[in-house]
Amino acid sequence: MAARILCAIALLLSITHHGAAHADDGNSQAAEVTTAEDTAAKPADEESEKPKERARQSYLGRVLAQPMSHMGAPWLIRPERDDEENASVSFDQLELKPGMKVCDLGCGNGYWTLPMARKVGTEGAVYAVDIQREMLQKLQVRAAKLKIDNIEPVLGAVDDPKLPADTIDLLLMVDVYHEFSHPESMLWEIRRSLTSTGVVALLEYREEDPKVPIKPLHKMSKSQIMKEYEENGFKLVREFNELPWQHLMFFARDDSPLPAITPEPTAEVLQKLKASAESN
């Protein structure tokens, strides 16, 4: 009973960490979303069972952050965001192609979802996952206005994104993983959703850089990311280290044919960024 109460509290408090606010956000149109009841049963994982996990306050030495309130949404769509974070550069690094099946986990009202949908085209699909039905409704309104119809809104849970198994070519998480109250359960489900060559694209603010103007609990170090993902059956297969504020790391299942790489030390990354800034 206590675990159910904690889960319910976490669900009420949890909110996506990104999205774009528009004048149509007040629209009350009902969303047609995939729920736990609508999702077909997935085949049992042959290698492991899903962790029986309660809501956590810490994980592997890291204190978990509280989800960002929707009251902070205007900051997420600030005009200077792309200049500060190079979001468009990050998007290019996703290497999306027509026909891909991708996921925006913690989609909010679609800051990343909508351009992802355009990029994968009508033959592709975007699973837009959020635990707030209201955010999915706002996303659907925006997508309808832009006549984008290859987005599947999915009402997730704090311990399950409700994704089909062995389907996702790329799963994007932008500044949201560090807020998961059930990280082991979520990573188990995420790993299960990936194809053999599918990848997780993880964007997190650099904890190693005190100049990044983000609250400490909403940052992650590269070493902590590696610890948590390797612990849960992932390997690093690619990274992009030229963003001003964030780590961008790509993880595949540890049984993927994609070759693993060694992460570049963040101290070296910061030195290169400093040298580049000084030369410009």
C-alpha cells in the first residue's frame, strides 16, 4: 500500500521537463492517447525480469531531482534557448531519416516532437510519451494545426513509458532522465523497446561545469551517466561533445552489434570548448 501511495504522489508531481508553450495551449480538446489498457501485452524479456522498484530518492550515489513544474514552461521556450544550448545542432546529431520509428520521452507539448515528426516523414512515426494527459492534448492541438499526423501520443507511467518492444530506432530524452523516480524500471523498459541497432539519445546538463546556470540536482556528470547506463544493460556507442552546456551521449543495448566507445573525459571537453571560445 505504501508503495502505491508513493507512486501516486510521484505521478501527481511528475511533469515533463521540456516543451514549447503556444497561444493554443488553453485548448481543452480531448486527447486520444494510448493508455496502459490500450497497449498490447509485450512478450516476456528472455534475459531478465523487470525490476520491482519503489519510488526512489537516490540512485547509485545520485540524489534524484524533483520534476520541473509546468509553471517553469516559459523558460523552456525562451527565445535565446538555441543560442545558449545549440538545440538545432543537437537535433542534427540525432541523424533522423525518413521511415524511422522514434520516441520523444517526456515530450511535453512538442518542442522536439514536431520537428522529429517532420524529419521521419509520413512513413515514419514518433511515439510522444508523457505522464500528463494535458501535455499530450496540447501537443495534439499543435500537431493538428500543422497537419502533422505521424505522432502517436502515449500516456506513460512513472515506471513504464508504454512503448512496444523491439521497435524504436532512436529514443530521445532531453533533460528528463535525471528526474525519473524509477530509473531502473524505466531503463529496463527503454532497453526492451529498442531495436538491435536502436539508440538512446541522452541530453543532460554538465554537472562538471559550474558555469552552466542550472540547479545542481538537474545536472549529471558523464561518469554518473556511464555508471547508471552500464549498470542497466547499455553501452556508449557515440557522443557529441561540442555543445556549450550539455552532454549528448548515445547508448545502445549491450547486445547490439554497434561497437562500444570510451567516453572522452569531460575535463578535456571543457578545455577544447574554452579554447574554441577564446579563438572566436
